[in-house]
Amino acid sequence: MGGGFFVADSGGHGGEYEEGRVTTFVVVACIVAAMGGLLFGYDIGISGGVTSMEEFLTRFFPDMLRQMQNETGHETEYCKYDNELLTLFTSSLYLAALFASFLASTVTRLFGRKVSMTFGGLAFLSGALLNGFAVSLEMLIIGRLLLGVGVGFVNQSVPLYLSEMAPAKIRGALNMAFQLAITLGILSANIVNYVTPSLENGVGWRLSLGLAAVPASVLLVGSLFLPETPSSILERGNKEEAKKMLQKIRGTVEVEHEFTDICAACESAKSVQHPWTNIAQAKYRPQLVFCTFIPFFQQLTGINVIMFYAPVLFRTIGFGKDASLVSAVITGLVNVLSTLVSIYSVDKFGRRALFLAGGIQMILTQVAVGSIIGWKIGLNGEGLLSSLDTQILLGLICLYVAGFAWSWGPLGWLVPSEICPLEIRSAGQSLNVSVNMFFTFLIGQFFVTMLCHMKFGLFYFFAVLVLIMTIFIHFLLPETKGVPIEEMARVWKDHRFWSKYTRVVDGGDNDEEDDEVYIFSVKASKE
């Protein structure tokens, strides 16, 4: 199996730390921090619903409403929602998040993960209030940009916080709480989208956009009471406080092994003056590749075709207005339940198994969806879907969402946040967020146009991309299950592809200690 292998646990500083237990304190802290995902998820889910509300379109995008009502007489089902200004409203948030993530990298490194989360919550709250009370398109866009700043800071800091706080043996599950919060945010938004269109006098869209203030307030208040991570405290020079915090979150005073590793990583990080320059060095080539390609591939799975524009997409392929919103709620619920499956299985079966299984599932369902739409609606977009057709399509889309929700959804945040050593960790996560946001922006800006021109072939396009990324994972990603975060660099040293970079840096194979590879122990794998 390409890239996956086992090595014996040789004790010492390899494998899991023996000390400590999973404390209530660390679990609660991680759950509160993960609520930052609610911000991101709510916005992903709410955008498609608001942009399909007639009162919202009448006030801000009247040209789009006329096009939607087919007054020009030439739009097909594929093209009726193609409006660049409307898609800019959706995607501008992600462009702002892209640029904010670079600033967030510096803030997270110099002032801590907690400060970054607090600032992100404050920015998101401000944007939500501006959108809820918007009286002009300019006010609406400024609000979206502030939401983007909040998303950039939160997505930069929360995954790092979770990976640094969590014990190695449940790091996957606790980190995936971020993705679970994203799915809960999407589901909440889908329910709001179902209820608010019936509200008149502009109350519906204002309520939908303004309710984003709720998850922002949860994070803002929660972050004020969160402890800082030991790595972040140590990074800012307080050794004694860092050790006390580590003892508190591990529930024991016997933390010398783990604390020594964190101190060593911190000393290494101090020698790095320019993390963005360092991450480009050969010894960090695996981290650079995965922090770039995992978010790149995550957005090209096609998931945002469903999550951004679920009501729009379902109406485009023939569902009625109410049916499209109900269908979006159903897919949101599937997303939540499937993420729970990944939380249970990620530290049991590993990252690779979920990536590969989810990839195969998404390929098959996207080919099936594209084939049915092509068969029933046709190339000209003038066909009709029967009730049975729409039920089959909904079932296939739910299977697709499930495949994403237990693979690329949560793992797209988990893996980049856990593979980087401390000296490039903020830069690596910032790269992950910025690439993610850039391609989220592109998908948000151009999906409807792509649907208009590629028609049902768009689903085949995404299926081919998922095939490519599944092959990428199979051959290049080693298993990281159960590996302590400060020892993660060792997983690359016995990989048949990445070892050539680490061995060149280490100066060859003469140093026996350098050749030890701690990917995960045979004992842990048997458990």
C-alpha cells in the first residue's frame, strides 16, 4: 500500500507519550474552540438560501431576478442563475479570508492562538451585524469582507489550537470537532433557509444574514475563557507557565517527556526568523506539498457545488422551491451524521483509509449524478425530472456528501494542522487556509458560470479531479495516526518518496538515531 507502513515501537521518544490521561478540561477547551467552525459553516450554508430569496434579489440584484424569471427568454435551466455580481457577493468573503490568513499567521505566532480566535470572532460579529442591517449593496459587501476576515483568523488558529491541546491518541477526533462544528453551522443555515423565506417585508433575508452573529458571539465569549496552548505559551518565553498548563491539560505532573519535546521544538522555532522562507526549504518539502495540495484538492472535490448553492442547484435540476430547501436540510443532516462517523473512526482506522474510501465513494456518486442529469435534462437543459428521478438524485447527492464528510472534509483541516513542526506551524496553517480560501473563492465565483457552460459535464469534471487526488493520497501520504505532534517529522524518513528529502537534510544514513522512524507503533495499530 503506497505510503503506508508500520514500524516497531522502540520506546524512548518514539510513539505515543505514556504520561497523562484525557482530561475533561482539555475536552471542554477543544469543544469551545471548535465552535469557531460554526462561523464558517453557517456562512457556507446561508449564502445559497439568501441568494434565492426574491425580496433579497429585488433589493440588491434586480437584474438577476429578471433573469431568474426568464424574462429575456433564452436562458436554459443550467444558466438561469449565472450572474457575476451575485456570485461576487458569495465569494468576496473567501477572498478577504485569503488575505486575512496571512496576517493571522503572524498574530497567531506572536500573540497566541487565543488572541487570533478572539479577533476572528469580533470581526465576524461586526460583519454579521452590518449584513443584517444592510441598506445598500456597498454595506452588504463590506459586511461580507469583515466576515471573511473573521473566517481567515478563525480557520488559521482553531485547527492549530486543537492539534496542540489534544493528546496524540485522540488528536484526530478532537481536531475533527472543528469540522463537526462546520457541518452543524451548515445544517443550522439550511434550516434557517427553510423558515425565513416565508417572512415578509425583508425580515427573512435580514434574519438569515444577521443570525451569523450567534456563532460569532459563541466564539467571542468562549475564547475569552479559553486557556492558551503550552506550545504557544512556550513560544512566547514563559517556560514555567507552559509546563503548568501541560500538566493541567494532561491531568498529571509527569509530563517531562512531552514537555522536553515541546521545548526542543520551541528552541528550533526560535532560530527561524522567516517561517515563510523556511517552509520552502527541502527538509520541509512534504509539509509544503501537503499544506498546498490538500486544501487545493479539498475545494476541487466539488463539495461547494452542493454547500454553497444547494437550494440553487436543486432548483436548477428540477426540484421545486420548497423541495429544494428541504433537500438542502437533508444533505446538511447527512453531513453532520457522517462527520460523527469520521470522529469515531479517524483514530481507529487512520487518515489514509478514510481518504481512500471517501474518494472512491465521491467518484462513483458524481459520475452517477452527472449521468442522470445529462440523461433527463439533456444538453440543452430543457428536459424534466420525474419525482422518482429527483429522489434518486437526492439519494446520490447524500451519498456523495457522506463520502466527503468522513474524508476530505475533516481531514482537509486535520492533516495540515498536525504535520508541521513548530517553527513553520503558523506558516503552514496560513498556507493551508489561504489556498483553501483562494479556491473556495474561485469555485464560489465561477461555479454557476461553469454549470452554465459545462452543464452536466461539470460533475464528470469533479469526478476526474477526485480520482487524481485519491491517487495522490494513495502514493504520497504516510499514516499519521497516533504520532505525537512534536515528533511528526519522523513519519517522512522511511517513506519511499519523501525519505530522499529528509535523508539529504540529515546528511545521509550514517546516524542511526536519525534513521529511526516513528510512524505509529505495531502495538497501537493492533489496538
